[in-house]
Amino acid sequence: MTDSPVRPTSEVPVALELNGEHVRATIPAHRTLLDMLRDDLGLCGTKRCCAEGECGACSVLLDGELVNSCLVLGAEADGGALLTIEGVSMDGVTDLQEEFLAAGAVQCGVCIPGQVMAAEQLLQTNPNASRNEIRDAMSGNLCRCASYQRIVEAIQNAAAGRRTDA
Amino acid sequence: MPDENQGPSSNGQIAGPNRVVGQRVHRYGGVDRVTGAQRYLSDITFTDAAHVAFATVPVGCAAIDAIDTSPAVAMPGVIAVVHADDLPQPVARFGISHKDRPVIATKAVNYHGEPVVAVVAETEDEARAAANAVVIHYTELTGVYGLDAALAGDARLVQDPSVRPGDDLNSTNVLEQVEYAWGDADSEGASSHTIIEDTYMFPMVTHFPIEPGGIVAVPTDDGGIEVYSPVQHPYLLQRTIAEVWSIPLSRVRVIAPDPGGGFGGKQTPRYEPLIAFLALKTGRTCRLVLSLEEAFQMMRRSGCRIHARTGFTEAGELTFHEMQVDFVVGAYADVAPRVMTKGSYVGAGPYRIPRVSINARAVLTNTVPSCAFRGFGAPQVGWATESQLDAGARALGLDSLEMRRRNLVQHDEAFIRGDYEARADGRWHESLEKAAELIGWHEPTPSGRGRGISVGIKPGATTGLSQSMVRLLYDGSAMAYAGTSDMGQGARTLWKQILADELGVDLDLITIISGDTNAVPFDLQTSASRSTVFMGNAVLAACEDIRDRVLELYAEATETAQSELSHAPGQLVTPSGAISLVEAAQTALGGLRGEFVGQGTSRLWGTKGHPLGGDASFYEFNATAIEVEVDRVTGEILLTKHVTVGDVGTEINPLQVVSQDEGAAIMGLGHSLMEQMLFDEHGQILNLGAIDYRIPTFNDVALEMQTASVENHDGPGPYGCKGISEGALLCTAGAVGAAVADAIGTPVRDLPITAERVWRTIRDANCDSPD
């Protein structure tokens, strides 16, 4: 093997607002935000699949932007505001999550936290998204159970519900 | 305890005053899944766990000359560095049909990704760093990576003959072969008006579960071991660990967290015996979490080449069908021989054919061992047979729906003849007609588009054993113990529904226990869409057992003659009228309280001599219709409509049926349009990873998609249900292929039908007949 071994050496302090609370951690400099959440902060709701930004399973909102947490270093979140699936679910199941269940969108479930994060971001940025816009916006989140139709239905129903409530 | 129960049970009736069977009940465990609280294997915390990483070589076939572990041993945090020489000799091999897979690569590497060295370290980073530091000296050998290379007379043997002692085929790369035939070869010539002969390819594809998976092994104080693995068959894993390391079953506990997607890829043990060894050797909890790339190197569907020759009368009736079917199974058997046997058994499709001859082989190559994958061999062979029917229809100027109408068997008509015939267990024409209706087959195809319609069939389980236990507790809540792994199909939701109806208990008061061999009775496996039928019948029987016991104790407690009492779903019927079963149970239990425990067993014995080991308990039948638009300049395909109809018997949970059918149908688009594992000349997989490999996304779903069911309550499971979950991908490829051929005028015979293949097909057709 010719690969040079990874030798974790330096550690960095990180302070951020995580789901509304101030959090501090000291992590290896190379640690991704995904691994920091799961391994250092014990928040395993953000799931890990490809770990290279291709599947969307680890989607979180960093300063309001939807990001793959596997492509962001934990250190980069320093000073930021981070929302994860645990934050979304803090007060129980949301209208959107309820629509996921009612539409039959949840099968094995591993991609679902990431789908919920992407869908929540979409509802906030484009509350009147068309079916095609929903498909486009969600296309970075893979689901091997292929609940795609169900998820689109869930997002449409949640959007309709929010328009009625508004 | 009730008699063993197999066959129609409460057949055809939707039971119980609650009537939640048949309702769109939300998924058991759904809330945890939407909130992120669900704990899959890699989310579970183990105190003081050591971490495992593998070292491999970047080729598919090599002799291992020497291994230098010293650079790794010296690295921080390293606890152990283990290779074949460190295991008890000879290194144990395991497997279901063939004990051919070594616990770790022994003297040779037989596929790209086969673990050669395992490193145990304090952290995941340290384990991976040390695995990178291991130096494996190897000599690359000329591997066999394709069918022609594997079947050549002078081909290198993937497996040394000593691995399969006494096997007539052990000096070849053919692992197993079967032959199915019926009818008289002499009679066909006169009756055949048109004969079609062609070769079809089906790609190697990988399961790509969103949870790649992993294993944790915990040594226990009594010399035993606990193995955590998100497997579909916990009891098979328990048996394998016990056999490989000579530990009694009672001291091997398998805990199977819900698999985050299985699709057949998480059935059989692979690295569990090795991780168990590491734990026993180091005395530490050992944890392996796989990367997605490692999951690609652990599971795939067998690729397939099918050569077919088919005869038709002028009216489009099939006269004969011959096939040579070669499955590319990979380096070790896993369950691939069974995939080959079962898939080719139904290779001629659900048709009325006077003469059939199918020769099938499972061929070893230096590639990832293939295993079960949704459809289990049927999609591969069906791709060729359905394409042959369409080619026949084109040659005869016949509509492809009409072609199927003329050949599809009627209810109870034999479609497999010979010594062990199989008959249609459903009214399959209803599914075909419904699919045609839903896609608007009778309406003209819009300009620039093409349509295809196709059918598929798969035998369900041919033997089976599921045992269940149900407890009705004093307060009217209930628990069911059922060993089915809930990997996304939603099995536990159905057990809840059955309990709710049969015991008259609120859905919210029911808990299902699964995934722990120390707590849950035996279940053979979660595969072949069997669970709703087999475990469903076992759960139903356990509920009936409870009602019997309530009746008996109620009679004793109230001094009523048993003959004056009877029970019905959710009820005990007394001389003064029906009361709820829970009320009756409380009266019967009295001041001492306690509970009722019921047991149920569903067992299907095989049939001696049957090529599948027994008759299928049911068949999954599906009709799929697809409409596409093809860009003739780029070859790109736009799916405009996608319809599937399944013959399901009874929908116990319509919401879950739709989820599973849509999921299977879209998964079928993967091998039809985009998915294929690609290898270089060294046997290295070229497209490891999500983007390079490419599975269907939101944007690949048809503009209009609809799944539907035919319910005739004619299945062997509870309330007349059959298994579902695989049907909707059995014939996706056939329908896509027919639609593309309809649109561009020429068929594509190799899957996946990529834009490049379509473009080349159009170009080649134009070259053949220049305007």
C-alpha cells in the first residue's frame, strides 16, 4: 500500500449554537461536522451513508443553508448556528414529519432525517413549490427504498397545510 | 398450543371488530425514523469498544506472498493485527450451500475488496491509519472477470478443487447447473411460423442500502459471544458463529438492529465470524462500521447472459422456448446457486408453452460474491423471455398486449410442466388488463413516444418455519415476539394490525419484540417476501391460541361449561352475549392477575425430489406498463408513465403495499436504465460510490406513476394475503425495453439501457439502412 497513513495530530476548539443551545467541543482538526455530531456530541439522528457528499443522508442546516455535514469540517462550524433533525423534532413530530408518516414515505428510514431537513429547507425557501421544483430540490437526497413519490406527496401536503394555517 | 399452521387461515375474511387489517396504519417505528431517534447499528454506543478496519489489495485475483504487519503494529492505539496465519488452522470456511468462504482471505485474494488483514485499534481513525500501513506483498494473477474467460477451456479456476471435494464440477468454474425441460422437440418445426433467437445481458448491480452496515461483537463472561449485526436472518448468523467457533447456540446471542435497507443484501454472514474471532482473541468489544464502498464490495446481484430461441405460430402462440442462462455469481457461492436454480425455474414465464428447455449455470468469477437481491434471479431471466415475446410480436405485426393475452395461463392452469408442475395461483389476466387500462393502452401512443407492457413472476418460499409468541397482559395491552427483521418492509406494523383485530387490543397498546435470539423464538429467515404469509400465520395462530386459553380459564373461573363458550376475533361469546376478549381475560385471571401466553407455528415442509425443494407457497405476479419519450439525438430517455399491478391476494396495509410496490418499481428502473458495476482488467471495481455508480433519484421517477393491486383473497397468508415487495421490479426491464424499442424501432438487448446504448442503437440502425 502506498497511501500515506493518516496521523491525527492537532485538535481544535469549536463553539457553536446547536439546535438553539451553545455547545463547545475540542475535536481533531480533520473531523467532519458529521462525525463531530455523531461521535463527539452524541447526536446520531444525522445519518451516515456515503460520507462524501453524494447521498444527502447527513443533511443539516448550517446558518440556514442546507449542507452535507460530511463535507464540512467540524472546525468550519465554529461560530455558526446549526440545526439538526434533533432540533427540528425538539417539540415532537412536526406537521411535515406527520405528513411523511401519513404518506407512507418512511420505509427503512435511514435517509429520512436528511430528507426531512431538505424538505424543511425547501418549505421555508419555496413554500409554493411545484411538483417538479420539489423533485429538483430534493434530488440530492437518495432513498434506496425509493419512497420518492411518497415524499413528494408529504411535502405537498405539508405545504398545503402551512398555507391554510398561514 | 394450536396445530402447526400452514395454508389458508381465516382465508378471505377480514376479521375482528377493530377491523384495522386492511387500513392504512402508520409504520411501526415510524416516529423514531422521522425524528432521527431510530438507532441503527452505527448509532449504538458500546462502552470501551475497539474498532476494526480491513486492509485489502487493489486487484481481483492475487496470490498473497507475504504480509508485513510491523508498521501497523507500531502505530498508536493498535491492539491487534490479524491475518489468516493468526487464525486456527486450517482457516474455517462457511456458507449455506457450499462451505467455500474463508473467515479471512487465505493465501489468495479472490475478488477486489476481500479482506486480507484486520486491524483492531482504540479508535476508528487509528484502525484505518494502521490498516493503511500494513504492507501486503502479492502477485497479481490472471483473474477471470467475465463469463467467456471463466468458461474458457484453459480458464484459471476461481476455487481450488479442494474447496469442493467430491464435486463433479470442481475442475471447472461452473459452481452448479440445472436443466428444466418438457415437451416433444420433434413436434415444433411444423407449428412454428416465426422463430426468434437472440442474446441478452443483465448487469451486475449492487444493493446500495443507505445503511452500509457493520458488525459489533462482544465477548461474554461465559466464553460466549454477542454479535450485533443488521441482518435479515439472525438465526442463520447465530448458527454460523456457533459452528465456525464451536460455541453452543445457547451462548451465541445475535442482536439484529433494524437493517437500514436490506433488499437481500443483508441475509448471509460475511465478516461476522472474523469480527467474532477478533473479539474472542482480544477480549474486547470489536466494532466494524462499513463504508458505502465496502458495502459495494460485499453484496451484489448476479449478472446474467441469456441466449434464447423462441417459436411462435402465425397467431402469436408460443410453440417452444429454449434458453441457455449463465449467471455470473462471483468468487464464493453465498446463495447464488439457489438464485440460479429458482430464477431459471420460472425462466419461461407464466405462459402456456408446449416445449421448454432451460439450461442454467452458476459461473464463478473473481468478482464480489453475489447474493440474494429483490427478485432472486427472476428479473434476469425474465428480461430475456419478455424481450423475446416482444420481438415475436414485432415480427408478426402483433400488439404486445395481445401477445401476452394469447399466451398467459389462466387461473389454475399449469405454466411449468413435467414431473413437478406449477399452476397459476392467481387470476393473472386481471393484473395484465388492469395495467393496460391504467396506462391507456387502447389510446394511441403520443408522437415520439413508445409503450411497453410486460409481466413477471417469482416463486415465493418453498419451505419455511416461523414461530411466534404473543402475550396478552392483564391491563389489556399485548406483546408479540416475532423474529422477522424489519428492514423497511414494515413487518411489525402488520403484526400489530393482526393482534389488534384478533385480540381486540388498541394498536397503541401493542409492542413487538424482534431482533434478539435470546428473547424471540425461531424464525428461519426474512426473505422471499415470505414474512407476511409465514410469520403472519404464526402470529395469527398465537392469537387464536390465546383465545383458546382465555376461554378455558374463563370457564373455570366462572364455572361455565366450556361447551357453552366460543370465541371470535376480539371476543369471547358467553351464554349471555359477547364480551370483549380483554374483559373476559381479566375476569378469567382474577385477583392473581397474570397473563395469557399464546404460541403459533407456521411450517412448510418441502417436497422430496422437487427441483426447488418444494412447491412455492405462492407466486408473486406483476404486470408493468411503461411509456417513454426518447431524444433521438442524445439517446436520453424520459419516462412519461410507469404503471404496475400486483396480484397480492389481500392488502393487509394498503399504505405499505403502495410504498413497497413503488419502491420496487423504481429500484427496477436502476438495472433497466442506469446501474451496472464496472470492472477494469485487474478486476478492480471502477465505480465505487454513489455518483459513479448512480441509482434512481427523485428526478428519475416517471412523470406519472401509479401502482395498483388485484385482490382476490386467494393467498395462503392471513386473510388471504400473498407476499408482495418484489413483484413490481420483476418485469420493469421488459416494459422499459419494449417501450424504448417501440419508440426507436429497434430493441436494445443489453441492460442497462443507457443513453449511450440507445444512441448507438439508433446510429447502427441508420447505418444498416441508409436513407
